[in-house]
Amino acid sequence: EATSSVLLPQSSGCIKDDLKNQLITGSAVEADLKNGGLAQRLIPASCLYGLQVGPACNEVHEKAATGSWYARSCIQAVNTSTMRAKKNFKDYCCSFTDSSALEKGIFQVPSNASCAIQLGKGAPSLTEEAGDSFNAVGLL
């Protein structure tokens, strides 16, 4: 469940705009089946998890069915019984920037997902002048 209280349990739920725009691509209001009513769901950047959801994935599923090796590998990222049970299963696939990148094998799946996040001037630096090292994930 991608809500701010689940994704950011130890924080106030606020993410600075420059960082937020790198981590979250949008949100949607959906029915909350667990608690009733409505809930705002965050849509994380696909590079965070190596997955994406949207109409671009329909084309990937079609290419996988016709034998494209990279498309089949891309679909394997979401090919679980839980995902296959979804009505919109073909809206899910691996993370890629565009079709030509996928055709060249340039895509991410959960096992190799990563994002190039700009942490800003307030973050420690790995330059020689800084003399400090840090864990970038810990900074988040």
C-alpha cells in the first residue's frame, strides 16, 4: 500500500519539493477497501522499484507475446500470481524510459532498480574537500 504513512512511517509525511519530484510522480484517490472511504495513493517513480504502471506496459505485453526477449524479461518482473489476478495486469511492467530503450535492453526490474537522486547542497559530499563519507539512503 503506497500511502505516505506507510512509505514514511518515521516522518511528518512531508518531503521537500525538490526531492518529492524525484521520488513521486503523482497520486490517485482510490477506494480504501481496508478502512472504507477514500485514500490518496502515491505513485512512486518507477526507478525506485523497477516497476511501472500505465498504458505503455500494454505494448510490452504485446511484444512479449510475439517473442521479444527483452519484453519477456520485462514482464517477468510482474509475473506473479498476485499480479496476474489483477484485472489490469497488462498495465504493469518493468521500468524503462521509452520503447527504444527497452528494445536495446535498457530497463530496470526490482533486482537492479536504482534512481539517480539529487540530494541537494545540504547533503554531505564525497568530494576530497569534505572528508566525510555517508550513506545516501540513510540521508533519505
